[in-house]
Amino acid sequence: MGGLRIRYILHVMQNISDTRSTGAAPESGPTDRQALQQELLDVMTDMSPRDREGAFKAWHRHSLSLVHLNVLAVLEMAGPLSMKRLAEALDVSDASATGIVDRMEKRGLVERRHGLDDRRVVLVHPTDEGQTVFHDAAAHRRELLGRVLRELSETEMSALLTGMRAMHTARRRLIDADADLVAVEGSETHSSG
């Protein structure tokens, strides 16, 4: 991401922050909300070949395929799963899921354990090594972001923080609204059924 684009976005974010706190109109920049939104999306989703290469190197540091990362992400989100539920989550056949888990188990990333309530059920659990994959990736990303932030002035960091907080607040509102929507749809289904 170019330094000028970062500074421009930070400038716009600072203007948004200033407008919220003082009620004054922003100093400059696009007045068209759609153009501003498009520019923000472009900057936030821009991933150069070098960025992609860095992400893939981080994954390959653990020599993980995207399928293995997907399994670990599913287990991190859902907790231990039966082979059938894992296959459904991955959208693969039971046989494919078994092969994937076999390979991951040989590498020490996951392990199979019998269920406590029903010993016939076998659950797939991430191992400590499997859990460190995302921890290591997050630590690496945090270190890289720290290097980028050191290039920003205090004013730029403050504007970025304001913008990031606004993003998280908006995201939370959408998540809450979606949860409300799901609850409303569920109650309509039960009342009409």
C-alpha cells in the first residue's frame, strides 16, 4: 500500500473524527460518500504480490496447505468436531476428511480422541502445535504492523485509531443486527409453522 494512499486515508479519517467532535465540515477530500467508500475499500483490500508472498511464506513456515489451515480454523471456531461434522464443515466427503485428518495427525497438528459421553464418537482436536499456527501468524502480523505504525506520526496514529474504532463499532452493529434478523426469522418460522 503506497505511503501517499495511507496518508490520504488517515487524513480523511482525521477529518471524520474532527467532524464528529466539532460538527465542522471536513477540510478537503472527496465529498461523494460512494467515492470515499470505494477508496477506503480499495486501500483496505489492496494486497500486493509482495503482501501475498509474505502471507504464504508465513503459512509455509509451518508447511501447511490451505486445506490444513481451513481445518484448524474450523476447529478453532467450532471446537472439537466429529469426523462427520468436520467433513460437512469442509464440504468434503467423509473419506476425504479422514485422509486430511490422517495427514494432519501424522504432522502433529490434530489428534483424534473418543468422546467423553459416547466412546463410539471420535472427535478431532487441534494439538498444541496446531493451535500455535494462528498464534504465530498473529504475532508475526503484529510485529509487521508495529513496524508500519512506527512510520506514522502521532496524529496519523490517532486518526487511524479513531477510524479503526469506528470500523469495529459499525461491524458490531451489523453483527448484532444480523443476530436480531436471524432471531426474527426463526420466530416467524416457528409462529407460522
